[in-house]
Amino acid sequence: MSIRYAEEKDIESLLKIYNYEIENGFATFDLTPKSVEQWEQWFHCHNTGNHPLIVWDEDGTAVGYASLSGYREKEAYKSTVELSVYVDNGFRGRGIGTALMKEIIDIARKDESIHTVVSVITSDNEGSIRLHERLGFDYCGTIPQVGEKFGRMLGICNFCLIVN
């Protein structure tokens, strides 16, 4: 068990984790599973600049990941990043998500090009909301009923953490 930067060999494991959430969960508002080609493109936007991608490695397999991605495309947002954390369904409840979040926040604090970390969380994801609050994120508001998934209208809660 260790946390390390993601490598190309992890792409399929990370895709499996994300696609599971698309098909079964509410952590993403994506509705259509991603292809390997799409996920390779996503992967190559990370571990460059201020967009790290780390994984929880369990016996050589990535079973969870955390990433910092671009928040918005406009240049003024370049020092703001969006945090994402996903854990394989079979490995949840073991503290992996918490460990990944703490590590990615530590990486952000050491990167002077990052000022603000933002998380956008489905409004009824109480576990993720509590985790963000425990790790020092500030609640920045809810936008109600902005996305429909599995026949339900869902809102989002926004959280931010100033790191530099």
C-alpha cells in the first residue's frame, strides 16, 4: 500500500474506477462511460504543470486516485485547481480517499502556482461533504437541481481551500 504519482500503466484501472461511478453513483454528472482513448487524453492533462495525479497502489494496482485539474479555461483561473477523488468500489471505507486527499492537498500547498483548490460535490453526498469540512475546506454555496442522473434532479455544493 502506497501513494505514488500515476503512470500510464494505471490508465485502465483509473478508467474502471471512474466508469463504475458513471454507471452506478452520483459523484460525477457524466452519464456515458469514457473510452480508453478519452481517458488517455484526460491522463495526459495531468502530472504536468499544477495538475498532479496520484494513486493509491495496492499490490501494483491503482485502486484509488486524486487529481488536481484545471478549474476553468479562462487565464485568470490558472492558479485555481479542481480536486477529484475516486476510490474503487471494493476498497471504500478503508481511509484511502482521506489519505489521497491529504496527500494531494500537501502537494498543492508546496506548489506556489496553486492558490485555491475547489471541490464540486453532489449535494446529497454527505460523506464527501464531511470529509472536505474535516480537511479545512470552506463551504461556498449550493446550486440546487443543476443535473439529472438516474431520474433525479441533483444539486452541487461548492467547497474551496486557500493553500497559498
